[in-house]
Amino acid sequence: MDVTNAADLWDRVVGAQPDPTLWLVASTGLIALAVVVFRTSWRISRNAITIAHEGGHGLVALLSGRRLDGIRLHSDTSGLTVSRGKPTGIGMVLTAAAGYTAPSLIGLLGAWLLAANHITALLWGTTALLAVMLVMIRNAYGVLTVVTAGAAFFLVSWLTEPDVQAAFAYGVVWFLLLGGVRPAFELQRKRRSGGAYDSDPDQLARLTNVPAVVWLLLFHVVSLCSLIGGGRWLLRL
């Protein structure tokens, strides 16, 4: 690639794209809502939330100075991130708290990028993050899931028209914002029935002596506030 083409490519990535129509923004939001609400579609699409959840654990573990040993994604939409380091302290607390908050916060960041019309930057940035995450995946299903997601983002950003790119980007961000709300409610329901005894809130309770229900409330606050704030950005309110 010559210098001119490289410069054109860089301008394409960091440049702003035209505003999509309100109809496109609203319709992708409604589609994402339907995917999250209906049980069958949620079972399949929840893998994307798991990628964000485990990616959040892994990223914060690295940023807090812990050693990331690997990430596993399972076909039942569960996941596991293993890191090494001090078993207590702020780094471990932040790492444990990052999972349930990551999808919503990533969605909020995506909404901010889309509000600034950086659709291509969002698509390419996500592709790059998935490529980095792939290095840390330690099971075949996880590799398949992350490769499929990364390929989808790359192909849409490289081969499709701007309207298709916009619809895809807005749909993904809406899904992260809306889908980020549901896992905390699912966890709350499992806890009421006596399950999920070693969930992230329980680990945080042991680390901080703050009741697990308080951490669960924090997850609800983060996801709902992200949905409200991100939704306002996407709808230009």
C-alpha cells in the first residue's frame, strides 16, 4: 500500500460519516430490543454479551497489573477469565467488578462514537479489540465465537455501503446497551432460587465485606444509566 492509499485509509477510519436517519436509529433499536427480549434469540445472541463480559475482566486485569492466563467462552453462553496476581486488593476488586459492567460501558462508549459520527472507527476498533482478545482465548468454541464476530465486523466495514455499516454499528451498540441490562436480572433471579453461589457479586462480597446485593445493585445502576445515557446519544436527544 503506497503512502497516498495509507493516508486515505487512515482518513476513512478516523473521519466522520454522515448522520443516519432517525428511522434507521430507531428501527435498529427496536430490532435489538426484540433480540434481547425474546428467549430464543437471546440464547444465541447472548454470546456477544459474554465476549464483552469476559473481555472486561481480562482488560481490567491487565490494566491493574495482573497476569492474564486465558479466557474461555462456552456454548451455554457462560465464560471464564483466569488471571494471576495478588488475591486481594483493588486490582482484584476492579477485575471482578468489570464483567457485568463491561457490556453496558462498551455500549456507552460506542454510543459516544456514533454520536460523533465515527462509525468506521467503531467498526475497525472493535475488530482490533477482538483480534487482541483472540490471542488469550483458550478453547475451540471461544476461538470460533471471537473469529466469527471479528470477521463480521471486518467484512461489514470493508465490503458494505455506508448505510449498511451504520445499521450494523447502531444495531450492535443498541444490543450492548439493552443486552447489558438483562444479565444482572438473570443473576438476581438465580440467586433467589439458591443458585449462582460463586458469582461475581459473591466474590466481591468476600473481597470487600460489602454484601453481594449491594454489588448487584451497582451492576443494575451502571447498566440502566448506560442505557439511558447511550440511548439519548444515539437518538440525538
